[in-house]
Amino acid sequence: MHEVMEAHEAGEHHEDNPLMLPVAVTLSILAVLVAIATLLGHRAATEELILQNKATDQWSLFQAKNIRAHEMASVADMLGTLTPVDKEKAEALREKYQGEADRYQKEKDEASGEAKQLEAERDVVERREDRYDAGEVILEIALIVCSLTLLTKRRIFWLAGIALGLVGLVVTASGHLLK
């Protein structure tokens, strides 16, 4: 206990470390940036899941339309090959079912196009999420490296933490540039 009192009286306390305040401010800024990168990553992950669900729904719609188109085409084909009692009525029904088959084919193609568009959007969001996650990791590493300054009292750790923080910030911000 006596040694602690002597060290304190000799001026060996935290206020005498000139790096204490700038490092503390840097750590605070890095912590805020980590929180922002984390939030962006979580939101991108949620958006990615939503887009994937929408794309899956569109592919299900595509499949349903495809089944209907085949059913209608099959009925139209049967009506064209069987010998009906009432040829006019059979021809009218065949045209009706062929028209339905054509409509389902068109709707199927629209569903496919929308599903592909949603998948493309999902892929962009996935790449954004990867950038946000990478930026978060780099910012966390910067936070740790910078905090080593407080333990070692070496300025190089503070500067390295700042440099890594800038890299993490750029990586995180680059997620916004993806289109």
C-alpha cells in the first residue's frame, strides 16, 4: 500500500499520460463505428432474408402457373384428338383451354422474371452484408489495437488503431456503393 501512495505522490497517475485523452476519444469513436457497422450488417441480413422469401414465393407461383399451363394444354390436346359428339362445342372448349394455357405460360414467365429480379437484389444485399461484417471486424480489431496504447503507453498502437479504424470505415462505407 505504501508503494501505491509513493507512486501516486510521485505523479505516476493516469492524468500524467498525455495519450490518455486522445486514446479515450479514439476508442469512443471506434466503439460508435462498430455499433453502426453492426447495425448495418443486421439490417442487411434481415433484408436478405426477406428478399429470399419473396423470391421463393415467386418461384412457387412460377411452379403453380407451370402446372396449370401443362394441365390446360393437356386438356386442349385431348379435346383436339378425341372424336367429340358436338364438334363445335369441343372446338370452343379446346380454344378456351388453349387460351388458358397461353395465359398461364405468360404469367409463369412474369413470375420467373420477378423471382430472378428479387434474387439479383438479394445478391447485392448479401454482398453489402459481407462488407458491413468485414468492416465491423476490422473496426473491432482497431478498437483492440488502440486500447493497447493504454497498457503499453506506446503511441504506435494508437496510430495503428486509427489506421485500422479508417480501413474499417472505408470497408463499411463501401457497402453503400454496391448497386
